[in-house]
Amino acid sequence: MRTARPGAVLLVTSAAAFLSSLDLFIVNIAFPDIRADFPGTDLGQMSWVLNGYTVVFAAFLALAGRAADRFGHARVFLLGLAVFTLASAACAAAPGVWLLVAARAVQAVGAALVVPTSLSLLLAAYPAERRTRAVGTWASIGAVAAALGPPLGGLLVELSWHWVFLVNVPVGIVAFVAGRRVLRDPEVARTGMPDLLGAFGIVVGVGSLAFALVRTPDAGWAAPEVLVGFGVAVVGLALVVARSRRHPVPALDLAVLRVPVVALASLVMVAFTTGFAAMLVVNVLYMTGTWGWSPQAAGLGLAAGPLVVVVVSRLAGRLSGRLGIGPVAALGALAFAAGPTWWLLHLGLAPDYAGGMLPGQLLTGLGVGLLLPTLSSVVGSALPAPQWGSGSSLINTARQVGSVLGVALLVSVVGAQTTGRPSEFGSVRAGWTLLVAAALVAAVTAAALTVVERRRRPAAPAPVDAEVAEVVEVVDQRGGAPSALQSRSRIRDSLRSGLPGNG
């Protein structure tokens, strides 16, 4: 078998990672145009354009890595890229909102197959001494996608909202053709069949919870459909727990939850991303509805926060190494809470970007840049190497679940019919209040994490393990899932030996 060319592998895997990350940030800007194109669609229905993607992505992210270990990383990567590209075309061609939601769910399956396998292929292509830099380049693509998402989405919506999805197609085709030529499967020990029923339980449980929350503004908390939604959510999540306790290749490895630091970090992640995801929607409603800005102007206006994230996230790892994960996470949550607090105090019906919106954007960007990479790094510091994959999967699942809850709770708070017009400014303010509340819950939980963290006896890791932890941290900064690596101990061993890793 021919050896993969490292530079070509980096280019192909980075292109795929860029697409999957961009799709998380580009669609929000198109919300008003998509909603206008499908008359009668309310915010509750539109929320599934985001949540349908996020729920499925969360459910299949961990299983995708294990499927790659069984069937081959290059094969699964190319399959995921093909599915993502075809589903993107289907999204653009969708004649109705529910067909768009269905296509988004299929698109999420493709993204879940691409993200973890791209990392394993990259690690296998590079020699040990160059892996950390290669992974850093790959991981930075997520930050670039986050920064480019809002302004690029605004420019594409100028043509048509369909282009928000069509932009993926040519890049996906080129990456697929190039991938077939340059990607080579690393040699891995084949694992058992992943727990697909457990993954289905995640989709049903989290999806039903989101459905119940979205329906409450119109139906009320005591409505039969809402109560049934909550009941199905309990049953679905109970199924996940039951299956994960006894399945050899579970959807979630519950053993890592027995580590208090990891369990608390997961709770902080859920609370924080609840506010983060809600912010991405409510600010689009405010700027396009209350202010009447075009999607292009709103996209440019919303780019300031992600740009701050790009800068701050590079410093978060060093800061958490000195102060600890809990204190930095608490600081990030408080900085994020200060952003919507500023908006509540300084923004009104009249546009005021420089003195009103921008300072809050800078504060929320500071919070995101401090907190997300810091929480991701808990995997390398609190768990032994064989559990890094499971721990990272749990943290990333918590991140996706928080995103689903954030959008659903926002709809519940502001109302399904809200468009953000000036007469509905009170609903926008209620949305900002939700952001503050979620961030404060995250800050309090991070304070508890600080106490638990300080009670643990610090263990000085071997230098090579510190290098591996840095790789895991930088990967998780862009929301990736190192669970594709069958065991983190294999990265450690390959870095020690200097031989190409198994991925």
C-alpha cells in the first residue's frame, strides 16, 4: 500500500472539517430568508433546521469513530463526505421546511462521519515529531469557519438562502475526488459493532425534549403533546443509559462520569452552550428584525465575537495550566454573562452597534474563547490515556446537547411566532436574560469544579503525555471528536516510538 502524502492529507481533511464547522455558523444568518420563503413557518419550526442537525450530530459523533475503527477510516471519511455533499444539495432543493429539516439530519450524519475520521487519517499520515503542528493547523480551521460563517452567510443570502447549502457542493466534490487519490487507511485493530440503538436513543431522547420545550409557548406546559414529549425524552435517555452500561461499544461511556471533574465539566459545557447557541439565534432576530438590518450587514456585525474567539482560544490553554480548569471556565462564563447584560442595559429599538452591540460581542467572544477550549482540555488532565476518547466524546456530546437545549429554550422564552420586529423587543430582551441565566449557572458549576479540582492530588504527567494532551486540547477547541482514535494510548505510544500512528 502506498504511503499517504502528509500535505495532501492535511489539505483534504481540513477542507472537510471546514465544511462541517462552517455549517454550524452559516445557517443562522439565513433564518429570516428561509422563513420568508416558506409562508406560515414559525420560529419553533425553524428551530429544527438547527436542532435536527445538532441532535443527529451529537448522537452519531462518538459512534462514527468506532465505525471507522471497524470498517476503515478512509472509507468512512469518504462515505461521510459524500453523504454531507449530497445532503447539502438536498437542503438547497428542499421545497418545504420539514424536508429541509430531514435533509439537515442526513447532512449531520455525514458531518459526524467526517469529523473524527479526518483526525485519525491526519495523525496516521504525519510522523510523530510533526503531528502536533499538523493537528493544530487542522483544528484552527474550526475557528476560521466560525469567524467566516456570519459574514459569508450574509453574502450568500444576498444571492439566495439556497447558496448557504450549495456552497458546500463544489468543495465537497473536489475534496472527495482528491480524497480517493491521496487517503490511505491506517492499520487498526477492528472493534465490535457500535451501539446504533443507543445512538437512536440519544436522537429520540434529546429530540423529544427539544420538541416539548418548543411547543410550550403555543400549547402550554400541561398540554398532552408537551407531556408526552417529556415522557418520551425520559424513556429515550433511560434507554441510552441502560444500553451504555452493558454494550461493549456503547454510544456513551458512562464510566468517565464517575470522575467528578469530568462530570462537572460536562455540566458546565451543557449550561454554557445553552446560552451560546441561543445567542446565535436571538441576535440575528434582533439585528434583522428590530433594527431592520440586511442579512449581509448583520453577518458582518456578528463577526466580531468569533474573531475574538480565534485570538483568545490560543491563550486559554496556557491560562488554565497556571490557574486550573475551573477558575478559567468560571471566568469565561462570567465574561460571557457580561455580554448580554451589557445589551440589556444599553440596547433599545434604535440601532447602536459601536456603543451597544459591539462591546457585548467582544465580551461574549472573550467568554467563548476562554471556556470552550479549557473545558475540552479536562480530558487530557483528568483521565488516563485509554479513556481520552470516551471522555472527549462525552464533552462533545454535552456541547451538542447544550446547543439543542439553547435553541429550544429560546423559542420557549421568546415565543414561536417572534420575528424580532420592534413591537417584540420585549421578547428579545427575554432571550438575552436567558443567556445571562445560562452563563451564571455555568459559572456556579465551574466554581464547584474549582473546589473539586483543588482537592485532587496533582499528578505530573510525563512529557510525552503532555504533548498528547495538547493535541487533544487543540482538537477539541474546534468541536472535533477524538473518539475516532480507538484509544488515546495509541497516540501516546506512537509519539514515543516516532512511528506512524494507527489513528
